[in-house]
Amino acid sequence: MGKAKVNMVIRFLKGMQAEKVNVLGDEETQKDNELIQKVIEDIELFYEAELEG
């Protein structure tokens, strides 16, 4: 996956976190957003070389 795609996926997931908070509230989405954050971190680690280049 190219750098642009990786960044697009990460931006999408971060936007989804924000949208969940806007729609459902902070308390309702805390666990979901923690899981999404773990996915973001996993993607960043997996594609670390591509993101730096």
C-alpha cells in the first residue's frame, strides 16, 4: 500500500473517531475509540518505512 493510501486510511479512522464522539458522545464511544486508536497505531507500525519515505 502506498504512503498516500496509508495516510488516507489513518485520516478516515481518525475522522470516524471524531464522528462517533459527535453522534454518540464521549462516554458511549470511549471503548470503540480506544480500539480504533489501536488499529491506527498498528497500521503506523506496520507501514512505518513507507510513511517515513
